[in-house]
Amino acid sequence: MADINFTRKIYHASLFKNSHFLFNARKKSFLGLFKKTSLSNEASSFP
């Protein structure tokens, strides 16, 4: 019984870490995309 609980804890911890990592990666890529679009918009606004 204790073994099952222990493995479950490890499993949930790894799941949480992976989801957190994915979230950070997505946020970074989104920010990069946003900066790119805002820079291109500024460049196109100049005559």
C-alpha cells in the first residue's frame, strides 16, 4: 500500500513538473511571437 502511494506521489510530481515546463515554454514562444508581430507592426507604420 505504501509503495503505491509513493509511486503515485512521484507520478503526480513529474506530471506537475512537465505541465509547468510546457506552460513556461508556451509562454516564452507566445511572448516571442508577440514581440515579432509588434516589431513588424512598428516597422510597417513608418513611412
